Amino acid sequence: MKLDINKIDLKCINENIYQILHDGVILKFWSPKILIPFGLENEYNKNIIKLELNNSNEEHIYFKKIIQHLENLIKKKLNLEDNDEFKSIIQTRKNNNQFIECKIKSMKNNLITTVEYEDTNNNYLKTLYDLPKQSYVKAQIEINGLWDYRTDKKDKNKIGLTVYITKIYVYK
């Protein structure tokens, strides 16, 4: 799929939340085989998974470029010139490791994100909660929203994308 700024629509869901559609559909794509160093985490009562980017892996570099291209299209669509306002979904840690932080999709406290293990014989009863640390996975990423908490006071203005993982395939 070729991303086109003219095909991106932002639909207001409520005061600060927008749905992002590209040519009428939610943006979904698969990650390359990627490390989840911490397994399933819970931050601020949200289940999240951090995908660690390897800057020497060509597939990871390409994946990162796709995400940065999408973020740049959204900034352009919103006429954002101040990069301090936009919070990238690619976060750099003190040791220069880069992560993509993704939420686990749920509805009415029921997890929608599905998980499948390559080794089905040893993992047939395991769920998302059993996701081991230091696992390699492929994850289906869904970028379906934008949050905008900018105000007239410029000191804490932020805007960013909402990213979910909808499917996970866990390698041995």
C-alpha cells in the first residue's frame, strides 16, 4: 500500500481523539521479526508491548522508515511545524535502543489481540499473558487514532498516534 496524504482522513471521535483512516480503512501492517524484550507490561493500567528496533537489521530500518513516513504525513496534514509538539511512537532510550510502544487492543476489558505460537505443541494453552520476555515475534500493528492535547499554553502541548497490536505470532 502506498501512503498518500490526500487519502488520509481524520474523524473526530471526541474532543481530543481522532480516528485515522487511509482511503477509508484503518492502517494495518505487519512488523518484521522483532524482539519484545520485556514481554507484556502494564503501565498506567494499560497493557503494552515494546518492540525493540535493531538499527543494523535492514528489515527493521525499512519498518522504521515506514513509521516515520506516516508520522511525517500526519504532521503535514495537521500543518505541524513544531516537532516538540508531536510525540513519535519510536522512542529512544538512554542506551540508544529504540522501541515502538504498542497498546494491546481490548474492548470492554476483554482482550481482542490474538496470539499464536510457532511451537503449538508446547504452547497450546498459553495466552497473551504468558508471552515470554526476550521473545521474537511478528506483530500486526494498527494505527487507528490520534490524540491531541494541545492548548493555548505551549509548555505541555503534545499530539501523537495511538498504536495497537492486533495479532502476534511468537517464534520458538
